[in-house]
Amino acid sequence: MGYVPYSDCVARYPIFETWPGLSTQVNSTLIHYGEVELNARLAPKFDVPFSPAPAAIEDLAIDFAYLKSLNYGNQNERWVEVNSMLSSRIERILDGDEMLVTDSGTVIEPVTRSGVDIWSSTEDYNPTHSMLGAESPCEGIDSNYLHDLRSERGCI
């Protein structure tokens, strides 16, 4: 599901009308991949894709499609300028200096991403192996772990 139709992109950037294949090519090459890049840049702080998309996301989607067109058109100086503007705006959104607001006036809050929680069934027990060496009598499975396993299985 895309954020913006071809007609919105053409309304802002008439250059899209000059692309071969017109709407089909622009939709599949520029708009789609522009939206993919937008989602990728906002994914560290927001659940993407947005549904429905706030106006700021639609605005950014159009500009990202334009950025893609500049890349294909070898307009390097203009690409650098537009990319810098978009990167600054994305940074403001990610830093919380610019908010994403729905049409009803609700602010879309960023989500907290603390990484993946790593869990282990043996995390509360001493490790099986240590620096003591394989011959050490202290090397082996934690006795508390063995006790808990016997207890789980009704052996105690």
C-alpha cells in the first residue's frame, strides 16, 4: 500500500510526466522505492508502514520519489541538495524536533526500540564451562540447575 498516487507527484513535480511509461514507470520505480527508503529511514523509531499516512509522510513520500528521479537523471548537484533537505527533516523527526501528526490532530509517538531481548533457559545458573579447565572438579553443570530439572520432572 503506497502513501501517494502518481497524480500527487505530478502535481508537485511535473517532470514526472516526462518519464517513459509515465505513471506505470513512475509508480513502480520512483514512488515505490521512494516510499521504501522513507520507511527504512523512519523504522528505527516508528512502526512502518503508516496506515493511514499522516500528511507529513505523504509530503516526504513525494519528495523521496523526486529524489529517486534525480538519481536516475544524473542530476548530482540537485540530488545532493534534495537529499540533504530530506535527511535533515528525517533527523528532526527521529530526534523528536518535528512531530508526525494525523489528520485528526493526534501525534504519532515514536516506539522504543531497545534491541532484541536475549533469553536463555539457563541464564540464572552458573555457566557449564569456565576458565578453570576441563579437569577441575569445579567444572560442570550448576548443581542448582540439576536440582531444578529433577524438581520439574517430579524426581524430588
